[in-house]
Amino acid sequence: MADPADDFDDDKPLDPAMEKVRRKLARLMAVSIGIMLVGLMAVLGAVVYKSAGSGVPQGTMEAVIDLPDGFTVSDTAVSDNRILFFGTTGDGATRVLIYDANSASLIANHRVQ
């Protein structure tokens, strides 16, 4: 009985048309692998970039806030980079003061009636 492996052992040269098709397929495969590798590198680069953080320092911010003389704080609120102080002045007037942490300055001083 004939051994089926004998059919694959004989390397017969391909005819020119099939050889041309084989070369085109090999070139297509090489280009496809190259594109996939470039895409994979882009995805890995994006993951590393995102995992590195936003670059914003995570340290503690320290500042001295100069509130008006005689101002008594009764309540505070924080939103993003702003701090709101609600209280009364020395003469009994109710005021709302807003401090901006980015500019390190008092940006609003409203009287409440």
C-alpha cells in the first residue's frame, strides 16, 4: 500500500503562475504582519502613556489665606480649586468670600443682606 506521506515528500517546482501567486501572498503576509506590529506598538504606547499619570504633582499645596480683619468663619465649602468662606465681619455684616487656590488670591467678597 502506498504511503500518503510520499505525496508531500516530492518537492516539485511550481509553475510560473503559481510561483507568482505565492510571492504575492508572501508579500501580503509580510505587510500585514508589519501593520499589525505597528498597531500593537501604538496600543502599548498609549497604555504606557495613560498609566504614567497626568503629570500633575500629587504633593500637598500650602498657602496662607488673608481674610479681612475681624472676619469670623461660620461655614466653608470647596469646589475644584475654589474655597468659599461664609461668615461675619467685625461689624456684624454677613459676607461670602471666595478664594481661588490656583491664583492664590481672594477673588470675591460679597455682602449678604
